Amino acid sequence: MKKSFCFLLYTFGLAIFFTACKSDIKEKNLLPDRQLSENFKSYWFAGEAEITTYELEQSRYSEAREGTAVLIYVTEDFVPDLQVKADSQNQENIPVLKLNATKNFITGIYPYSIMESTFYPLEGNSHALKITASIQEWCGQVYMQLNNRKGFDLVSHSYFQKEADQNLSLSNTYLENELWTQLRVDPNQLPVGEFEIIPAMQFIRLAHIDIKAYSAKGEFFQDEKWSVYQIKYPELKRELRIWHDPNFPYSIEKWEEIILRDGVEHKTTGSKMAQIKSAYWNKNSNKDLPLRDTLNLN
């Protein structure tokens, strides 16, 4: 009886120990609590999206391709269980800053269309709740989706045999896709120093690399006008720099991605053309077409 009781105490002690360890691991994977300023609430909760267009120079197949990129930021209610946009108000909903990022460019005879969506919570200290990405071109299409539940659940579908259909479970960590939303909330919360991060979904698919976290280093520097956030991936021989206004609402002015391959730098850049705030979902009539001229999309 005494031996049995001691064994129970021992087992209980181990359970507490491992629970504490798990809790500690989880805490390390969380971000700082979001503190939303009154300026943030006034700007982002006004019932409009921010739409910014960029002149794109995309490196693909070792050549520079001209195109257009668009960043559409908007706040909306998110259903945590289903992990979709809410149809109606509910106290269980989570407010998110959503980014729909698109790229369109031509490679020779055929076009590329890329879209990534990031749902970034504006409460608590969680990483992005959901990220999706799709790439369409004449050879086929690929799709990826990450859901942040107890960890990262990720599905990927590709027309390439080596990639095909994948279902993965990954540990919570930084996500390159979420950096573009985290920056708009508070650039000071962007990761600096050395850390593990999952690269942008479009890069993973265009480069045909393994879906996992890679070692990276983040840092800030200042040019004559803008603040610049830089992240380097030593293993991938890749760098990303994002120029943004150091003052709220931290508008993104341009970006640059450099990939070193066979001793040659391959560069992709986005340079700001125009920006508007609009409830664009209501601008679906032919009379609204001039707004595309405003955004330099025609």
C-alpha cells in the first residue's frame, strides 16, 4: 500500500513537471499582448479597407518580370472555431486585421496570379490564426492553408508529383506572412535577433522547398526617410527588406527580396504607386471602374 501510494505521488509529480514544461514551451511561442492605440481604432475600425498598389518587378526563371502587386488591409470579425470570416456579430468572434496580398505578372506567353491571405488577431498574443495561399499559372495551380489551433495544422495541394498532397502538423513559431500585418499594428513587436520562422507561403511554393521553420535573423535600420525591417535566411540565401513609415499607420512604401542562386542575385521589388481607403466590396458597379485608374491598375 505504501509502495503504491509513493508511486502515485511520483506519477503526480511527473505530470506536474511535464505540464509545467509544456506551459513554458507554449509561453515562449507567444507574442507580446497587442495594445491598440486610439489612432489605430480610429483608422482601422472605420468600415473601410486600405488598398495600396505597387509596381512589381518579380524575378522568375532567372529573369525580371514586370507586374502589379496589391496589399488590401481590412479589419473584420473572425469565427475562432470555424476559422472563417463571421457572417454576424457574436461575442465569441475575434477581431482580426486581414491582409489579402496579390501579385500578377507575365512569364513569356503565360500569366501568373498569386494571392495570400493572413488573418492576424488584434486581441491576445497569438500568432496568425489562419494563412492561405494560391498560385495559378498555365501549368497548373497550388494551394496551401495553415490553421492555428493547438499547433499549426497545414494542408498543401500541388500539381507537382514531389509536392502533391500534404498534411502537416508544425509547432507554433513566427510566420513570415504575419510580419506584414504585425508591422501595421506595431513595428516594435517584429522579431529581432535570431529566431525560427516559416517563410512566406508563396516563396515556399515558388522555390519548391520543404514546408518547415528555418533559422533567420531580423533587424531594423533607418534610411534617409523610412524605417526598414530586414530578415535574412542564411540557409536559404535569401533576404527580405520592408521599407515603412516609422509613424502610424506605418504604411509600407516598398519592399525588396534578394535570393542568391549560383552566385547570382535574383531580385524582386515592389514600389508604391497609389493608396486609397474604401469599402471596396460595395464598389462593384461599372460606374466604379474609374477607381482602378486612381490605383494605376489600368
